[in-house]
Amino acid sequence: MQYTPSCTSNTPYAGMKALVMGLGLHGGGVQSARYLAERGAEVTVTDLRDAAALAPSLERLSDLPIRYVLGRHDRRDFENADLVVKNPGVTPDSPFLKHGKQIETDISLFLAASPARLTAVTGTKGKSTTASAIHFVMEEARKQGIPWGKAYLGGNITRSPLSFLSELGAGDDVVLELSSWQLGDLRGRGLLKPRAAVITAMLPDHLDRYGTMEAYAADKKVVYAEQDPQDLTVAHDDLWGKRFLGETPARNLVCAAAPLPPDVAGGWLTGHEGPALVRLQPDAAVIEAVGPRPCIAGYHQKRNLLAASLCLLDLGIPPAAVRECLDRFPGIPHRLEFFLEARGVRFYNDTAATIPEAAAAAIGAFGKPPVVVAGGADKNLDLRVLADAARGAKALVLLAGAASAKLARMLEERGIPYAGPFDTVDGAVAASLAAASAGDVVVLSPGCASFGMFLNEFDRGRRWKEAVLRLA
């Protein structure tokens, strides 16, 4: 039976030749291909991986008349395409892209068509938790009867917003987590104008691609570049956050590590556990916005909730609702995710800690020294912060990888013992169990990239959880 697109002849993409570069496994390429095919475009998908590696994504598109060029790219496909949709992981200087007439991403396709109010979250670490917390409170507040449209969550958090574009109305809210790569692809396009932009902690990352922090931060700045004084930017009071708050054309609120002076609007935590105090306008009264006992562990995670609360309060959700809902926010998978207690030991999955600073924060997140599983592939990051923080761990277990070899040398220089490196997850779990006693915490918090042993960091987290559940 011949496929008939669900569109009319005046659809913008009807009859266009569209090329999706990088199908991937996380949904952006799949949703881009589906979105364009269902609107009448002639879609070709090209990916350097073969059909076996891409089988789950290919299955999701099996009902559509799509042409595939796998295991390679063909320059002629780029020359013949009216529109190229690139995966964010494809660098802008790819020699194939220079042959494209119009370059888009799933995010740019979405922003060009979305009628909803937008909140955008970026940063180095904490952006997934912050975006998820904002979305959680929006949805919970609506359930409590607070007048609010439906809320949707997508972006770098592995759900393409194209998947829910057809459901959106003008009264709805969309929360997008955006990586530096996704933001860089939007530079100068005039498409991204969030009502609220939240920038979490900025730390060195992706320097193998950017070279310098300045280049990395330049892409982050795209999140507020098109805002105006009716909008809001929230950022930390660290070096980069202060720069962002000084540059944004929007109003700003500071997510601070210490009490703010009366003439500065923002919020801060009172002590390591909170509660958070918030002042929404300079010289205004202080209100308590986040309760003292959020479910998720770690001071850095509680600061993420503070940033979320500043955004939510400015959008109009009452303080009592923000406080109550955030106290119930359970966190998200792969970010200090508690998933099992066995033999009196609590097990956590923090696989999204892909930089040394994130793993160092996890070591101090539990109120007692944890058994930490760390290490992996090298992203050209400075591992000394993790090596120094390792003094605060009860025991350290290393996964195999080039970064682990560097980290091992640093640990030896500091006289810090470690087990491994292990080239299997089962080996790392067994060593963790041997080091832990009843009452302890065991946490996978690698501080390094995942490639080599794993497909990606999420595959690493899933395999860690599976091995713990099987062996503990």
C-alpha cells in the first residue's frame, strides 16, 4: 500500500528533498525524519553507522517511505537536498554541510512552528535536573487546580520536541534542555526567545571540541541573546554566571551560594541543606521558596532546585505550590539516582557525571564517605579536582579507559588507594560490594566520558544498575 502523507499541498515541506544527517539512537533524527516525511517531504537519512547499530531507530521509521544511506555519507545527497537536518553532534565545519542549501536541526524545526511559551535550560551540569524540576512543578501545579496549561519537556534530555509539537496550544508551556551544540546551531537564527532562560553551573567540558572555555561559553550565551526586558535569565553567581547576568538583555535573578545584598534579586540556600530563601525584586521582602527536605541528595542538586524555583516563581506559580511540589520532586534517572538498597547498602547511579567536577560533587553529596566507581574515556579535561576529592571517598573503584590511566597516576601520587581499572561492569560491582558495609553508599559517578566500554553514558548507567541488581 502506498504511503500518503498527512498534510496538505501548502505544507512548507511538501515536495522538498530533505536529508537527515545522523539518525542516531536518541530520537532527534527519528523525529526529524518522521516530521518531514509526514509533511510531504522526500526524506533521505544518512548515517556513518550501519543498519545493525541503528536497528531501534530504523524500526521506529519502518512505516514511512524513507531512503537510507548508511555506513557512509554521499556528497551528492547534500548537493541535491533542499534541506539538511543535522544531528547536534555533527560539527558545523563538516565538509558535507558546506554543500547544503539550508541547514536545520530538530530544535530549529520545532521553534519555527511552536505556539507555546518557552523555558530554556542550559549549563554544564544540572541542566537535566533543573529542566525536569521545572516541568514537574508545572504539571503538579496544574493537577492541584492552579490555572496552567499543559507542560511538555524535551531537547537534550533525549526527547525531541518534534514528538509533541502537534499537541501544543498557545496556552501551553514547553521546557527545553539545550546543550551548547544545540545552542550553537541556533546562533543568529532569530528562533530562540525563551520567556525564561536558566543557566546552571558552568564548568570545563567538551574542550576537545571547543578548545577554550570562552568558545564553549559563547554557545551557551545564545540561550539569552534574543531575549528582551520582558523575559527572565537565571544564572549562578560564579565567574561565568556573573558574565551572563551582566550581558543578558532580560531581567535577571541570581542563584547564589551565599545571602544576597538587599539590592540584588535572587535566591540562596541557608546552609548545606536549605531551606532556600528568595527575593524576587530588589529590596523586596524575602520569601521561603524551597522546603528544607527535597528528596534528591547533594548541595549542588539543591542549588539546581533553587534555580528552578526562581524560574517558576517568576512565571507565576505561587510560592506555596513551588515549595510543596519541589519537596516531592524525585530527581531523574542517571543523576544521583537512588535505585536499590541491599545488604544495608544504598546504591546510586550518577552516570551523567561526565566531568571531574560532577564526580567530586557526588563524593560530598551524602554526608558520609561513599564508595565511588569512577573513570572512563578521556575528554581532555583536568582530572586533578577528582583526584583531590577522592580523599573524601571510603573507597575508589576505577572503570577502564584512557582517563582512568591518568587518574590512577594522580591517585598514586597522592597515596590514595584504588581498585581496578576493571574492563567489565561486573568486576567494578564486585569490587564495590567488597568495599562496602551496611550503612554505606555506593555510587557510580565516573567524572569521565563513556565511549569505549559503552554506547553512551545512559548505556553505562543502565548496565551499572543491571549488574548491581543481579549481583547485590
